Amino acid sequence: MSIGNAPSLLLRQLAGELCRLRNYAGLDQRALGKQIDLSQAMVSRAERAEKMLPLPKVLAWARACGAGEDVLKRLAELT
């Protein structure tokens, strides 16, 4: 996924998409985390491209934010 400690381009793109989805849905990190069984800290790490989430968690995140099928497909490709 990355070279050394630098996140890969795909991971940074995924992180940006996840952050935008959460913000667009009006959820804070803690509220989203509760919905998809992640800690606020893990949500934060995912949004900063420090942690790659497994595909089921990425899709759960997107669904919790009300994302459509086109967004789910795009996130699956990035993951």
C-alpha cells in the first residue's frame, strides 16, 4: 500500500472520499464510528490515510453516509 511511512495515492484518495462522505452526511467521527462499530480514533486514522480499512468496513461507512451504488463501486475500486 505504501512506501516507507508515506501513504499510497490510492489510500489518500480513499481517505479523502471517506472524509467527504462523512462530512456530507453531517456525522461526526464518533457518531459514524458507533454506526459501523469503529472507534473514533480508527475513523480518524482512516481519514488521515494512516489505516486501510477492509472493504466491508469501507462499504458500511459509505452506506451509513447514504452513498449510492456508484459511490460504493468507486470506493471498492480504491480499496
